[in-house]
Amino acid sequence: MEHPLGMPDVYADPDIHGGQPVVESGVPIYLILDMLAQGFPRDEMRDDYDVTEEHIRVALRFAAEYVKRAGSSVEHAHV
């Protein structure tokens, strides 16, 4: 099992969610970020997906590190 971006709290395994980065409980990072972006209540995230406050912090740190490392290589999209 790998640790994407060298983050020890994030895991990636081709046999788990197709290799998508996940937190230790197996919930994909993208799902946590998507739920936050959609305004899911945190208690619902906890009850339905076992997402803890620490999982949320890990997902946000991962997203920030990913964007930071992408830097200028990311194409700027017109919205």
C-alpha cells in the first residue's frame, strides 16, 4: 500500500477504490471533499460513512498539498 504525496495518513492500493487515495477507514478523499463541497452535515458524514473530523483534516491537507505541488502545471480553466 502506498502513501500518495508522502502523506502517512493517506493510502492508495489498486485493489481499494481503483487506487484512489483513501483515509485509513477506506473512504476515498474525493468523496470526503465532495461531501464538504455539497454542504453535507458532518454528523451525517460520520453516521453514514464513518468520516471523522481527523479524516476531514487529512482530506483537506491532501487537497492543499496536491494543488500546491501541481503549481503552474495546472491549466487555468475559464469559468
